[in-house]
Amino acid sequence: MRTLRIPRWLMPAVAAAAALLPAMAGAQQTTAAIWKYTTDKPAKGWEAPGFDDAAWKSGPGGFGGKEGEKRAPGGVVNTEWTTNDIWLRRGFELKEVPTNAALFIHHDDEAEVYLNGKEIRKFEKYSTSYFFVLLDAAERSALKTGENLIAVHCHQGSGGQYIDAHVVDFDSPPDLRSLVGSDGAVRSPLITPWGEKVTAENAWREYPRPQLQRKEWTNLNGKWDYAITNLRVKAPQTWAGKILVPYPIESKLSGVSRMLQPHEALWYRRPIEAKAKEGKRTFIRFEAVDYKTTVWCNEQELGTHTGGNLPFSYDITDTLKDSDNTITVRVEDATGGAQLRGKQVLDPGGIFYTRNSGIWQTVWLEEVPEKRIEDLAITTDIATGEIKIVPKLIGLDSANTSLHAEVLDGGKVVAESKGGLIKMKVPNPKLWSPDSPFLYDIKVSIPGGDEVTSYTGIRKVGRAQDKDGNWRFTLNDKPIFHWGPLDQGWWPDGLLAPPSDEAIAFEIKWLKDAGFNMIRKHIKVEPRRYYYHCDQIGMLVWQDQVSGGESPPWTKFDLNPKDAEWNEDDHLQWMAELDAMITTLGNFPSIVVWTPFNEAWGQHRTMEVGEWLVKRDPTRLVNIASGGNFWPVGAIADLHHYPDPGYPTNDPRYKDFIKVVGEFGGHGWPVKDHLWDESKGNWGYGGLPKSIEEYRQRYEKSIQVLTELKAKGVSGGVYTQTTDVEEEINGLMTYDRKVQKISAEDLKKIHAPLTAE
């Protein structure tokens, strides 16, 4: 018997899968298979045909715990099972025995499977999702044309529990919904005002790279063909229909709303209009695709990218024809293991949310000169007004290339540079801050060649001690209390993909109007235009690294914290994505703090990571572990404390660090007709208040406590959170952004003591 298991320890085996999965996306949910089952140990012969199971109960699969610790990831529970053991029997018919017959099973914990009375397999431990087991010739011989019997015994020890098993044709396996009646998704009616307006013609039309712009580009967002196959398939034989890019396949706005399973691959295809031109190169650019992506142009493979959160691109020039060009994209997304996935899970609930697969940010074409400006690294000095630019050049010798650069204020050139080294001094510089978010435009060109435009804000991030010896955040050498919401960046219609550029601008502006000067961008990297709007509006950003992988025990501020043990390959991938995030976002003046770890999620090699990060970007502060296991590196000591904020301000261990309450609050209030799923256990921290008045009182109390902590040395606070997200109803706005639980005007009044100097 050959096992093809989806959990990380057997992912390579999954790649040996075969054949096309028929298109089922958009199909109606079906009725799950009905089993006979008992939780009392049955008589001998229970697994064989002819056994009398008339006294057994009947129920649809799968079987498992529905709530709390009994809930197993990746399962669809149709019949609740919470005892230690369960025995199952079900008949099924085969018109013919498949050449590649397979079990399709998800077990938590140990399981034994029988076919027509013959034991086929014993499974140890547990799985975290469905996986395939190909039957060898001897095991396949247990099957027959016509009526067959599958029998299963599952034993649960501790933690989650789940059992479901099917015999399938591995060369043409069905959609999960045709087996268990669901793929585990909540298909909520919630939609934002911007999502209501999305069409194939207006989906994300803005230039996606605001800090390195050229005039010539082509937006590829819109309707693409899509298909879903097994992981081994080299190319789909048929296409399922159309998907709206750039929204993940699981989202409402994609037009599909289909949960991609770990054993599946997602394919995209669309024609493009492009021609190779002398002296030019054409690139296809993906702002973000989740998670492992392979791209072809005209059936020529361009490469594979690993990582679901950051931009990547391929030069397609040499693959282009004069006409009829086609781009094909293949995506794998297991949503597990060491992959950096943030709050995405196979079994959403609590503080974890619906998975997000495939293209979820803008796709575009750019035609560039062979000799070109590839990137700009911009730094500023508030003391001298100097703007320094280090260009990355392609096809040119940086040391011997003369560049022309200009700094503009309202269209007027205020500083200029000609030569290889770009250093420009702006007279009487206007400094960037939340109170005055002034930005200078920048033009950089190769005389007679490439030209790009960018911008910057002149500002300085730092820290200083107050009269009592407490370390405080500073901006432009002045103390500033960092006050902001925890912002998950999830949307009911687009999931990780914001419905539109207008939607993110609205949200940032609303938070600014509510008296916040900072946003903690939580376990997500946003589209680059998000940070552009923060720059424009004047909003500081604490940027989290996206989490994933093994975690140590979460001990917060306890002594002697532990790190998780990561293998070298997983660590290097984690570091590569961290480094790429800093490179991608490094020029945005709004970003002032990097946070590599949150609540010990994936926390490993903490001192090594922290020391590297401090050197990697000395222009910003490092918050090594928000609410996580504190190690003495970076500039910030961050504690999470719910529901009201708290901090051991007198503990000498933190005297050399900026003290912040990195999460608190989370006060919940349900708003009827604006809930993700009214049948779920919608919740907030500290239990739900009995009235909207009590909700407001709880909020005001938390702000009062934080104000008192500010006087004792705390220099920043993060309230959980901007909006409701799925089952979490602790947002200042509802998930669909249609109801403000407290108005921005009232919030600003409540917050006034925090931001007062």
C-alpha cells in the first residue's frame, strides 16, 4: 500500500498523485454519506458483511468534536462524536473496481479500516487533513463490482477527534463536498460597500507599486480561466470556469467560493497582448500569490516562487510570440507545516480564519528598458535635510553611470543631483509625521534612458528617556505615544484581499479620525498601496512578520523562555521571507517598527533573529516578540493583557526597553444582521456586555487604565481590534464595515488623554 498524505511530513508523497479533479466549484452542496455507527464495543465480526447492525445508530460522516479542544483541524463534522471509540459501517457500490483505487481518509486519532471484512490499514497517531492511500494489488482485490462494505474503528486519546473514510478512484477523485456535504467553509452573506461595487472591469485598477512607478504597464486583473486538479497533474484537460483575479478562490469576490484542499492544485490561465521589442524586456509581476506558485508563458516554464505574501516577477520576453500569448499559473497551498500562513487554518474558528489560496493581489505586465533602474533604497536625515538614494541598476555599471535625480515639492524642484552618487539636501525640510504627513516626490532617470518616479517622507524613528528614566518612542526627536488598533486586514468578501483601494483608504482615514496615530498590522503583509495610503494620511505602522511553523510554550514575560526547534531549511525560508518583506516595504516612511514574532507563534532562534534584524534595518525599532516570550534584544518589551491593559512597570528587567501593551481590550458587541455566522459562538474578551452602553463603558475603562499606565512609563498601546473578523466580534466596526459601534468622533474624544503631550 502506498500512502499519499497531506500533512507536512509526507508532502513529497502527495506530489506523486495523479489525474484531473472534475470541476465542482460553484456546485450545490450534497448530502454526506450515511453510516451506521456505535460507541459501544461491538461483537466479533462487526467489520464483515452480513453483520447485524440494526441496533446501531445512523448518521452522516464525518464524525468528531464540534467545539473546543475536541475540534480537529481539517474536518467537516456532520455527526458529533466525543467518546473514546467509535465503530462505523457503510455500504457503497462500484460499477467497476478502479485501476487506482484509493482510500480517502482523515483520522484523529488511531484508525483501522476494513474493506468487505478484510483489514486494509492501521493508521497511527492522527492526520490534520484528508489524504489519499493508494491500494496495492492485494488490497484492491478486496473490492468487487457491485455492493461493497467499508468498516472503520477509530480510537481517540486526547485533544481533537475526527474520522471519515471513503473509497475513491484516485485518477478522478471527487470534490470534498460530494463526500461529506461540505468543504468546511462558511459562505456568509456579508459584503462590504466596496465589495458590492466590484466588477471584472474595475477590480484593482490602481498602479500597484507606488514607490517605483513607470508610465508603461498593463493591468491583468479581471476574469481568468481556472481549474482544480490533483497535485501531480501537469496541465488541466478541461477548465472549470472563470475566476475574478485578484481575489482568492475561497472568497466571495472571486466568484467561486471554493475551499482549496491540501491535496489539490489550483490553475489559472489567460491570454495576454505583448510583443518582444528591441532594447526592451517584458515582465509579468505578481504582487502576491498564496502559496507555492509556478508560472508558464506559452507553455514555457518561467520558474517557481515559494511564499504567499510578497511580490515576485518573471521576464517573459524570450517566450513571447507575435500574437496569441498565454499565461498559465499553478498554485499549491497546504495551509500547514512551516509555511508562513498567519491566521489561515483549514478549520477556522476563534482567532483563526478561513484559508486564502491563489492570486490575491494585482497581476500586471511591465515593459522596461534592458538598461534600467531596478530598485531604489531611500534614506533621509532630518538634521541636514539630506535624501540619499542607492539605486539598483540592471545592465549598467553603477560606478560609472550618471543618474539625474530630482526632489519635488508640489511640482517644484527643491533639490537635484547629477552623477553616480545620489545625495540631495532639501532646504528647510518639511518633516513627515502623523500630524503633518508631508511627502516629497522623487524622479530618477538615466539620461536618454529609463525614468522612474517615487516619493519619500523625511523623518527619524528613535527612542529617548523621559525625566523618570522611562524609554519613550520618539519621532523626529520628539516623544510620541504610539496608539493604535490591532488590524487583521481581513474582509468578509475578499478575505485577505481588500475589495478595493478605496476600501483600505477609508479604513485608515477612519482610524485617523478616531484619534489613532498607529496601526499594528497583524500577521499580514498588505498590498503596497496600503502603506502608500498610510504615508499619505499620516499613520504609523508596526509591521508583523507573517507567522507559521512550530511554536514553543507561550510563557509571556516568565523567566527563561524557550525557543522552538526549527530545521535549517525552514528557518532559511522564514528568514528569506522576512528579508524580502523589509526590502519590499523598506522605503515607506509610515513603517516604524518590525515585529518578527507574535505570542510565541513560530518563535525560534530569537536572539539570532533579533540581532540580525537590528543590523538589517537600523532606521526602525525592533519589537522582538509582541506578547510573546521576551528575550533581551531590540528596543521594545511587549506584553498582551486582556481585557483591560496591564504591565509590570516596576520590573527592572524592562528598564532598558520601551514598554508597550501590544494587545488589550477585545471588547465584543454583536450587531444583528452584520455577523459572519449567527450560528457560531460569536465572542469577545471578558464575555459579552448586556448593552451597547455597557460595551462603551468597558471601552472607556480600558482607555483610562492605559492612560494611567502611560503615566507610569508605558509608551504604546494596541487595542484589539479595528473590525470584527469572522467569529471575533471585538471590532470597533462590524466585519462588513457598515456599522461603527462607537463613532470616530466619540472615539477621538475618549482617546484624547492618550495622545496628549
